[in-house]
Amino acid sequence: MQSWEKRTVLMPSKPLGLLQDDLADAMATALHAIEAREGERRGWDRPARLFTVHLESVDSRSIELRMVPTRSWNDRDINPADALINVARHLPDPPECLRRREYADSPVAGAALMFEGWARPNDRELTEYEQRAAEMGLRVNHLAPDRTETRCVYGVDINQQQFHVFRARGEEARVYSSSEPGSDASATGSGLIPHALNRIAHALREGHRPF
């Protein structure tokens, strides 16, 4: 991990206040800041990036990112979601009763994947073709005439809290978390990517190198 590129992002002086758990709220705030600095500020049409997040405490004034080299997790240059799933395929699931750990007491605070893609409006029904494609596991959002270009950051911390930063091009970013009361599972990104990140974050928490 020492050879991975390190980047620093300033932590906002005011937390998002999205979550009651201070530790989880610090991670949500950090991922929101990372998307703004490493995503929106650097511009669109960027490759997917997988990285670990390092925070000493809820009062940290900076966030350290360690970028996982692309060759270590997607050397075949396939869809980043598929590449991430392949990495996590042989990693064990975290135990159901996981003891909460402070970020300062772990090699990492969490792991995250940032990538761009296409989304369809949530306020319309799936077409028959989209429904059939979804049932077969096919990706067809890029074919929709009303598609929207998006940037997503999926993150999981060492306590298995899930986070999702979502930005449609030209709009403000929105942040969701599985810790948020009444959270919508579809908004927080329940699915294969968070599940893969769950396994990767836990492996890193335990001092293993999954890459």
C-alpha cells in the first residue's frame, strides 16, 4: 500500500449533519468533499477510481486518499463494477455482529469507488425493454433517450456503513447513507457494488491486502 498514490482533500469545517453517528457523519462529509474535489473540480469524462479513505478522527481537518492502481483491480479494462466484483469474489463476508471500531484504530477508515455512468429518471416507469434487460442483468441506461450523465461515489467504512454520493451533470451532489433514518435502499446503493466494497473494507480493516 506504500506505493499507492496519495492525495489529500481538505475536510469541510462544518460536517454535513446527515447522521446522528458522528463517525459515520464524518465519513459522509469526507466522501462529499472527495467527490467535489476529485470529481467535480477535475471535470467529467474521467476513468473510474478505487481508493481507500483515511481519517484519524471526526475532528480531522484533512482526508487522505490512497489510489489503488488500476492494474491491481481492473487490468482487463472492463466495466468497473464488474472488476470490483471480481476482486471481492473470493473475500469473506464480514461477520454479522461486527464490533464498532474507531477510524484511528484501523489501517483505513473505508474504501470507495468513484465512476461515471448513465441514469434514467426515477419518476417514470421502466419500459418493457428496460424491464426485460434488468431481469437479464443487462445495462441499458445509456440507450434511454431521457438518460442523464451521472457521477457516483459508493463508499463503505470499516463499520460496514454504506454511503452514496450522487451527482447528475450540472446539478448539486446528493449524499445518502444506510445509517440515515428511513433511508431508501435504492438511493443508498444496495447491490453488488456496495456488497463488494463491504468485503474489501473489512479485509483492509483486518490488515489484509485484497489487491
